[in-house]
Amino acid sequence: MSVPLLDVNAQNHALKDELRSAFDRVLESGFFIGGPEIESLENEIAEFVGAKHAIGVSSGTDALVCSLMALGIGPGDEVLCPSFTFFATAGSIFRTGALPVFVDCDPVDFNICLDSARSKMTSRTKVIMPVHLFGQSCDMNAIVSFANEFGLAVIEDAAQAIGARYQGQGCGAIGDYGTYSFFPSKNLGGLGDGGMVVTNDDELAELARKMRNHGMAPRYYHQMVGGNFRLDAVQAALLRVKFTHYGDYTRGRQENAAYYLEKLSALDGVVLSDDAAAKDAKILLPVTRDGNEHIWNQFTLRVKSGQRDNFKQFLADRGVASEIYYPVPMHQQECFESLSEHSLGALPVTEMLSAEVISLPIYAELTPEQRDEVVAAVTDYIAQA
């Protein structure tokens, strides 16, 4: 049985009538840039994540760029960010002219390591950008405390974590700015690109609103140079349809993750990544930290002893898709090789994870038969490994 990594049609085709109705609503309204669909989505997202303000933008990447620009980050500034992340985290910093300073991560939850961040601090450091990777929150109390100690702004890259919670608080609504992506693979995935910036600060919200629209307020008056980071009204209307189903999408992922954890942890040589036996295990399973609500944008294993690529091929031969997030960390990317040693440098945990991680299908629309096929493939791999 074939098991794809993701099946967006299984989710979207079930909503054809609602999505077409939303498109017709925008078509009839004539509001294609700005307007009531944008404002309604912003209000709905702000209430959902527990933020005072939400500002719709064109993508998760542009949400990061917009936030950095609104904070005045540019040449001569440094921004701390994990190396083990999607390219947009680092690329957005580089595009402002600031220096991305790459730090190591935790081997259990994959999130930013503050000891590593502390070792990279200089007088030029202005922002720390934690990434809530794979749908699980960083330790935000520790990050906020760290930021306050050094006078840093906090931009939460919550592209993979809309709806995730940290001690009851919504990821993204804790720092100065939080950013989300509505890329189709996300728990709240659009039918194209889209993103959101959130904040609880009135002044920062106003800056972000101006920044997404060429720095303009009022019309044709520019106090700053911004960008064209606007979210389309059609995309907002489609997202509003899908947002009403968000709870089902995330519960489905959580149920699939719980099933994987139950079945796979019973196998010999497979343990949770924080288990005392992890050193001698063949496969390490992901862990949810205490106080976190994990939304499982990805279900990411670690395959030990240099066997990750063999495991991936074994799954492929069984018709089970998988993906490596991420095979080349940011500090080893060719486009950044000219940066200073301060920015780059060896990051041992990140480099280890890039050689071990692999993600299994976790999307909510997996059938029980497909889910069992994934478990059977892993079981058979363990038996012959």
C-alpha cells in the first residue's frame, strides 16, 4: 500500500463547495487587496492564539522579514537563530543586511539551545529568533528571561506551530512578534502562500501594518521604506473556511502521533529520545516536553548508527514516503559560507541531527490502513536491522 508524505487533496477536496463559495464571495465583493476577509481572518487568528493584534502577510517568510524590518534590524546587527531549521529563518535575517548567528539545538526537542546562544552573544546582538520546530514550543520562559537579561527583542518563528501551546499560552503570542506560515503542508494550510504576524504591543502592530504596505500611512505618505507583504483577500477567505476545521486537522495529527508512539515504542531497540537507554537504541522517538501541547506538524524520528539513509530507502521500497527535515543545517549552506566564524562554527548537536532525522507521514487524513502500513514497515526494518 502506498502512503504519501502528505495528501492535500484529501483535505481540500472535502471542502470544495465551501471553498468555491468563499471564492465567489470575494469575487462579488470586489475587495481583492485588504477588506473584510483579511480583517476577519486577522481577528479570528488573534483570538485563537491569544494575541492582541494579527497582521496578515504574504507568506511565513515575509512575516519574518516584516517583523525584522519593523524592529529596525539591518546592517551591523546580529540575530541569534538555530541552524537546525528551514531556510526562511536564516534567509530573512540575511535579507535585512543583518548577520544570522547560528546556534546549536537540543537533541530531544530539536529546539534552540540557550547555552549555545549565550556563547554567541556580542554587543551587536539585537534579536533572538527561536523556532518552534515541528509543532512543539521552545522553552519560552527561559528564552524571554534570556532576552530580558541582554535587552534583546524576541521574534518567534512559529511557522510550524500555529495552535501549539506553551504552559497554556499560544506559541507566537509570547515574544515581541510571532510569525506563522499558511503553506499548504501546515496544520492550517492554505491554497498557496500566506502568513501572519502577531503581537501584543500596539506600537509594534502599527509598525508591522505599515511595513507590509510599503511603509505607507496614510495613503501615499511614507514615513519608512517597507515592502509589499500583503495577504490576498482570496487566500484569506479560503483560510477562513479551513480555519473552522483546524481543530479536526490537529486532533487527527495528535491521534496519529499517539498511535505511532504506542506501537513503535513497543519494538526492541526503539525508545523515546529522552530515555536512559537512548544511547544504545536503534531508533529514537520524538518527545513532548512537559507543559507543551504539540501539534505535530512533523513526526520526526532519529535513526542511529549511520543508518538513516538505509531506513529511508527501506521505507521507499515499501511504498512509505518520508522526508529529511533538514539534511544540511544553515551553518553549512553554501550561500552562507562567506560569513564569519562567529556566525558559523561547529554545532555538534545540529550536525548529528542532520545525519539522523527522518519524518514519517502524520497528516490528519491518513487512513487506519495507511497508518498501520507505516508501523508495519518500521517493524520490519527493526526486525532485519
